[in-house]
Amino acid sequence: LQVNRELSDAQGLLATMLVILVIGTGTFARVYEVRAPGYDRPVALKLSREPVESEATALRALREIRILESLNNPHVVRILDHGMGEDERWYMLMELLQGADLEAGDAHHDVLATTDQGRGAHGNSAQV
């Protein structure tokens, strides 16, 4: 119910989105899987938890947007849209990547197993 209230309190573009589920929560923002007008499949919405009130917070959001926009890699999400909502909360609409949940135990195990296999004859010699 908290999730639905957060988006229903939003105005304009954000109020037209349908939340499917919460993907993640951080100190600055939450990420939702949403249905958004103009997209035929679900997308990810990163929405600041509070209105952006400080210059430092605004600069941090812009830095993240610029970095993601500069990257072209199949393992990095593409930004579809971004801006400031009418309620002064920053948002970023991104493609929704499909894959294993990294919080799930098996996902961590598979990554570690692959890393361990890569050491092989070289042991732990991959020092930086």
C-alpha cells in the first residue's frame, strides 16, 4: 500500500504508471517494475524517495544520468526517460533487465563458483 500511495501522490507522468512490484530500495530512491504509457513491456522506474531540495542531491542525480547515458553495454541499463516530477521528485525510467535475483542464494553461489573456476592454475595471482 505504501508503494501505491507514493506513486498515486505523484502528479503528471508518474501518476499514469502502474506499479507491478518493488525491485529495490536505497537511501535515496526506490526502483519499481512498472507499466508505463508508450512502452509495450514493463520498464524500471527509479524514483527519489523525497523531493530534491539540495543542489548536492540534484548534482548526484544528474551525474548518475550522465554516466548511464554515456555507457553502451548490454549489461548496463539504458535510460528511456528522466526528469523531475511535478512533485519535485527526480525519476529515471530505464529498460528492465531480466535475470537472476542477486539477493537469492543461488545467484551468489553461481558467481562465486565461476570466479573460483577462473583461478585454476593461476591460484589467487590476480592482484591489482
